[in-house]
Amino acid sequence: MNQGLTLAEVLAAVKASRSAWYLAMKVGDAPRPFKVTGGRRVAWVRTEVEAYLARRVAERDAAAAPNQPDSSALAEGDQ
């Protein structure tokens, strides 16, 4: 079962400010919350936040990959 995360839990997980998180939601980068029964409270689906973080890590790794030399090229250069 997916657990709902509070805003404080989401911000702690993604290491972002409240304004940065809401901006990411506005531009469609971050998952949107759902209303919790009985009031104004909202929560985020834990698996969606985890997927957001995994996507950000994958984007970082993909951006860094072209800049990293091939390990075989390093071995050849050492000879």
C-alpha cells in the first residue's frame, strides 16, 4: 500500500525548499499531491516521490556519462 507523505517529509526527502518544490510541481517536474479525507490536508504518494528522486539521479548520471572517459582508454594511457 502506498503511504502518503506530508510536505515536511517530502521536503526532507528531496532536500528542497518549499518554494522550489512547488515550482517543480508547477512546471510538471514533480508529482502533485492528493487531498486527504476531511479537510485541507494534502499528501504525496511515497512511490511517486521515490520515482521523482530516481529520475533526477538518472538525469544526473546521463548528463555526466559523456564527460567520463572510458575505463579501457584509461588503462591504455597508463602503459
